[in-house]
Amino acid sequence: MLYSKAVRVLYIDMKSQSTRVVDREDLKKYIGGVGIGSKLLEENIHPDRPPLDPDQPMILTLGALSVIFPVITKAVGMFISPLTGEFGECYAAARLSLAMLASGYDAIVMTGKADKPVYLTISNDGVTFHDARPLWGSEKSNMERILYENEKEQRPNSMMHIGVAGENMVSYACVTVDRFRHFGRMGMGAVFGSKHLKAIRVVGDRSVPIQKFPAYFKLYRELYDICTKTGVMSKYHDQGTPINVLNLNSLSALPTLNLRQSTFEHAEKVSGEVFARHHMARKISCAGCPVGCIHIGQFKREFAEKGFEYETINVAYDYELIFALGTFLGLSEPTEILELIEEVEVVGMDAMSSGVVLGWATEALETGLISQEETIVPLKFGSYKEYLTAVNYIATGKNEFYINLARGVRHASSVYGGEDFACHIAGNEMTGYHTGYGSLVGIAVAARHSHLCNAGYSLDQKLTSNDVDPDDFAEKLLNEEIERCLLNSLTLCLFSRGVYNREKIRACFAAVGEDLTDEDLTAAARRIYASKLRVKKMLGFDLKDIKFPKRFFETPAIHGKLDESVAYEILMKYREKIQGLEMEQ
């Protein structure tokens, strides 16, 4: 993509184990990342088939400026979500963007299902299919060790793989990337499983020399210094996102006990500072990032009843994991939260969805909607050992109840009841922000129903009350959504959105030979969003069909309880504003 008029797309047919490479000049106007991913998804989906039909596409894309500037580190996954039944999108970094750039492919489109489990090696030499039957069912640690030993590779490389949850097509199964990062939300791991795809190794040694290096390097150093020598990103390196635990708790915005509460009485015990001082082992960075925001926690686990036999486990943690597998379940001991994070990690499920479905199941058991005969273990807020067992029961489909739980909290509550306290938004389990209308409606209107599609939660924090103008608020959410389409086409880490304003983005493109105006960038962002809207429309999605669970209006947010009628009015104002936008090309 860099210094090229075309986007280089690798097409892989899993069934026939055949490949082809196509240079697509028409995709350049979608910039990269989420832009070309959305368009390729639009071209290849089968709207009349279920999300896990083998012929549905699984797409990986590289950003327009990936790796060549600081903190632009992400790769994008695009698919039809088995969790929501519509537009699926997620991001991961680690070494993947660097490896894709070195392999020479800007996008990878996979369709079909292999006859037996396989893993792929993708390089600038082509694609190799390997028999993965010995790996199917392997635990994460064993499989990583086996693959790294078998695939000794000195070139830039990255490995992504699924766990048993992906093999069993749990609707919120994730894909682990280079041990500590994930394509987390929306069920990309289940899509891998539906294709008999256990893992992908991306390697390469392609190099793209910068043509006007002095000007490029001057800009690079400027951006590097902003990231490392100012306060713009320092919090991400220091405590990391867990700094939000006490901040959101003080605002009454920390989802607790299945959102029965928006404050946690033990928040001090699970704060970012406590994790950093007493449980953090080290910090690491993704390739191309100087910040070091990945915080690795450590806990000791006994593996024999006698003799004081222990093993030390390293696991990545952040705010979203502490919320979903901590406060949401009433857990107040950091070591217990870390152990539950590790269990979710081993089976390969999205942590936020896992915590939210377990929160619903706990309350459903308490209220008598389900029985212990169904849960098998006595789920109880604050008791982590039962949650450890339940995570494995979801991943392996222990019984009919856990099979239903594996399809997400919206589905489970439709079967057993408790829809009023099933904390999802349009089928995607809630995130860790109960801040107000921005977090609630923002996620509803977001293309992938995520707080990362627009910063609605930050809009809430700028308000002084819940008294909002629905039309104006909807306009702000729309502007956020469109601008995020631009940022995610570059695939920058959204932690650096304060660094990469429009001026800096234009300067980055200019440094590699592309002169783009603000108008060009806005047009591209709208074009990308239009593609997303077309995909959602093809799959039958309509904002008027969204129904918010009552729990969101029962538990106070930052400025008190939300008015249900206001939330729906904002939603409908947004729907009016996007009418016809999908026609933009």
C-alpha cells in the first residue's frame, strides 16, 4: 500500500487450499485498515446465510500508516459476528502489523472450511497449509510452545490462534495474538473455528524504504517525543487503563454486581495503583510503539495438594478485564481476578462478554430463574472458584444451559428470562462505562456496538447533568463515529488519538508522498462509514429494533438515573441523521 497505487489483497480458499493475489487500485480511496476491511466484507458476505457458514469471509487488514509512525500498531479483523448476527470488527496489535507489512499483503480474505483442522503460514513466499489435528484441543501454552518450536523463523513474525472456545464456536470466542494481545470482541475466534482454522503464522522480510527519509524522520521524532516526553500518553505507561477503576468509581460509573450498582465498595483493593505496586511483573509494547502500555500481572498457583508446589503465572490485565472479571462479579482480590483472567485466556474467550454473561447467570440463579441443576456450580457474587469452573463449562458446552450461555447474554436471557438485567447493547455485552446517554446510546449506534467506535462515554463526563438536547447529542455521536472511521483506517492505537489530530495525520501522509486535504480525509471517513452501514443494512439491522434492558435505567450513572424516553429519542435522532448516508461512494 505504501508508495503504491493499489491495495495488495491475498485471497485464501480454505476448502481447496488455493490462493490468489490481486492488486486493487479501487480500494485506495478507502485508505486502509477498517476502510478496506469494510469494503472487502461488503463484497464477500452472504447475507442470506448464518454468520458461521463456511463461505462467509474472514478478513485481516493493515492500516495505511501501520508501523512506520509511532503507536500506529493495529491490524483489523472483519467478519459477520456470530454474537450479534451483524457487522463484526475487532483489533489487535503486538507484532502482527509489522509481520503483515513485511509479508507484502495489505489485506487477507479467507473463505471456505478446511476438511480437517489446519494452521497457516503466510509469508511473502506464499501460503503453506499445515495439519493442525494434533493441536486441536491443545491448551494455549502447549500450543504456542509447539508452534514456535516447529516454526523457527528469524524474519518478522507473528502468531495468532484460538482456544477450545473457538473450536467449539462460542459466540464470543477470541483470537489470541502473540500471547498477550487479542482480536477480542464479537466472536472472531468462532469464525476461525468454523473454518477449521487453529492458527496463523505471518512472516516476511519485505522492506519498503522511505523515499524522503530526512523529512519523514523529523516528523517521526516529533511524534515520538510527544508520545514519550509529554503527558499525553504517560498514564497508559504508568498505571495503564486500570487507573480508570478509582476514577469511574468516584463518578458512580463503575459497573458492579451485574450493574446493580455503579460503585464498588472494594474499589481501592482493585485499583490501578494496587495492581501496579503489588502484582505487576513487567510492561511490554507492541511493535512500533514506544509507550509500553501492556501491563503483565503475576500470581502464584498451587498445583499439588502437598509439598508446597507452586507455579508462577504471567497474564496481561487492563481496566476492562478488572471491570468484567472483577467488579462486575464482586471480586475484590487482585490475585483472584488475575487467575480468572488467565482461565478466560486459556480457553480463548472475550473477557468482557465472559464477565457479563457470568454476572447475568449469577443474578438469574439468585432470583430463581435458573437452578443449580443447570449451573452445576453455585454461582455467587464474590466467589471466584465457581466462576473458574463455569468458564470451562461455557467453553466446552458442558450442558444445555452453558451452550445457551455460549451464545451471549441476549440469547440466554431470551431462553430463561431476566432480559431486564441482561446487560447487553444490541447483542454485545456491555463495556465498563455506565456514564450516561453517551455510553449507552453511543454503543447502540456504533457500527460494531463498542465504546471504541465513538467516545460517547467521554461526552458524558463533560456534562453537568443528564439534561441533553437529543438532536445535538446525536450529532456529536455521529461526528465521533465518522472520525473514528478515519483513525481506524490508519489503524493507530486509540490511546494515541490525542497525538494524531488532523494536522498530524495530513503531515504523516505528506511524509510518505500523499498530499491529502481535510476535505479528502472527511470524504474518506464518510465513505468508510457508508460501507459499514451498507453491510449492516444487508444483514437486516435497523436502529429502531434496539431494545435497551431496564437495568441501564435503574442504576444511577454519573448524573443520576437515565430517562428511558430520552435514550430512545437520541437513538431515533441518530437514525434520522444517517438516512441515505449509506449511498455515499
